[in-house]
Amino acid sequence: MGILPSKIDRSSVTFQSELAFEGSLDVQFPSILDNAERSFSFDEKDWVHCKFKLQGSTLECSASGEMIETVLLDKNFEVLNEQGNSLIFTVKFVTKDNTSQQWKLRASSADEFLKWTSFVKQSLRAEWSLKDSCECCKSKFGVFTRRHHCRACGRSVCSDCSPIMTTLPHLGYSALVRVCKTCGDMLAHKRKGPQEGNSPNYTQSKRGNSPTKQNKAKTNYK
Ligand SMILES: [Zn+2]
Ligand SMILES: [Zn+2]
């Protein structure tokens, strides 16, 4: 990537191209119960010690010197759940030959668990675009219209087009960060699904059609 204007504070942001990390994790490879439906079954005893190398947007997995899989950290990749007590997290992804896959990964310590889960999520963050005008409303950036970045899609947007502050746990943002209207609406739509009660940061609807039954909503509309 090119040289960035000094005005942009990059200190709190890690870009996927900068991430590199390696270590080992135990893996449970599932048996496929139903190939059409892609349902998976994990045998709790069956852990394989694997080496992992995270580099940019790929995660290489090898065991006994043999490459097992190069996992693409793309839009299909997701950390499905994290069990901090047992140091286990489950990931889903789509392989190069286009089949969906799930693995259970177990870290060797709480420290390693935290590193792997946060690095993997950070590597899913979009790089920030550096446009001269807002990618939503096309307003030119300048003294009065400042450039901001949506933490979900990375686009350059003005403050009017990014009025939403929310957590993005799937990208490792646990504090409120700015997102654009498009991403905010998409997130609100997703979180209004059947599991909304379980969602750690259930979104209040902007349209006001969902009563504020919980005050733990972590999305703010300015
Ligand atoms: Zn705008
Ligand atoms: Zn966005």
C-alpha cells in the first residue's frame, strides 16, 4: 500500500497485509454427516497437533511437515464460537475447491487463545480506502467535510454518511467504532434475526419499529 497522509491515525488499526503470526494449535477435523447439507460431527477425543502460519489473508495449516490446508481469510471465514474456558474456538470457511468446512481449534494457553482469536478476526478487517470524496454521497473531503472510514467495509465516508457507532465482534472490535449507513443497515438486519436475544450487541432499529426491550444495545445512532 502507498504512503498515507499523516492526518490518518493508524495506530489503533491493524491492516490484514501487516499481520503475520505463527504457532501451533490442536485441530479437530470433523466427519461430514451429510454432504449435501454440510453438517459436521466432531469427535471430542480426536485432536491433531498442527502448525499454523497466519500471513495477510491466509492461514496455512500443516502437520508433521505436510501441508493440510491453506485457509483463506475472506468473507466466508468466520469464528463461529469461542469457549475461553476450554481454549477452543470453532471456525468455518470455504476451501479452494469451494466446499464449506468447519474446524475446532484448541490453543495451548489462555494467552495463545486470545492471540489467535484476535489475530484471526483482525485479519478479516477491510483495508481503508483513501478517496477524495465520500463514497456514499460523493461530497468532496476538505476542512469542513472530514474523511472518516467505515470499520466494516473500509470505505472513505463523510460523517453524515457514517452516523452509526457499533461494536464489530467478528472483526475484533469490542469498543464502539464507526460504520457507514450501508453496513449499519446490513448489521441491523442481520442482528434482527431469530437469535437477536442472544446477540451480544443487539442493534436498535433506526426506524423505531422494534421496541427497546433491552438497554444493552451497543449500537448508537447520532
Ligand atoms: Zn457522505
Ligand atoms: Zn461500510
